[in-house]
Amino acid sequence: MRSIEGIGCDSLTRLGARLREARIARHDAQSVFAERIGASVRTVRAMENGDPKVAIGYWIAAFWVLDRLRELDALLPQGSLFDSYEGRKRIGQSRRGNS
């Protein structure tokens, strides 16, 4: 099984930095923000450092507290992955059938 370490670490590091910036812009200490999202200060610190082991639920709570939950919808538009896969599968099948 592939380790989660190293997968998308740059993206998580940047996301964590943006979370920190947003928290500071709200003038929230880590302890205050942690309480708002139902986490420990250690978890908030891990999020801000881009730790890939932080549960997604804490990220969702953070987006909600920051009033940015709608932005998560843009990550994987409804049906996009499955529709894309099915479309590619149909194209492959039609190419094989036309040979």
C-alpha cells in the first residue's frame, strides 16, 4: 500500500499556509480557532503545517468557520470523475469496435 506521506505534500503545505493566513486575518489565536472547529491546538498546528494525516472533518469545519465551505464544491464538481471515466471508456470501446 502506498504511504500518504509525500502525496500532495506541496499542495497541503500551501493549503496550511493559507489556513494560517485566514486564521490570523480573523485575529484568532490557534487556541480560539481550535475551539471553533472542535479540535486541539495540536491539530490546528498540524493543519497549518500541511500534515496529511489530519482528518478531513477538521478541514471541513475550518472551511465552515471561515465561511468558505462553498469553495469545496469546486474541488470535485458533481459527477465529473465518473462522467469523465465513462466518457473515456466509451471512446475506447468505440475505437476498438471500429477497427
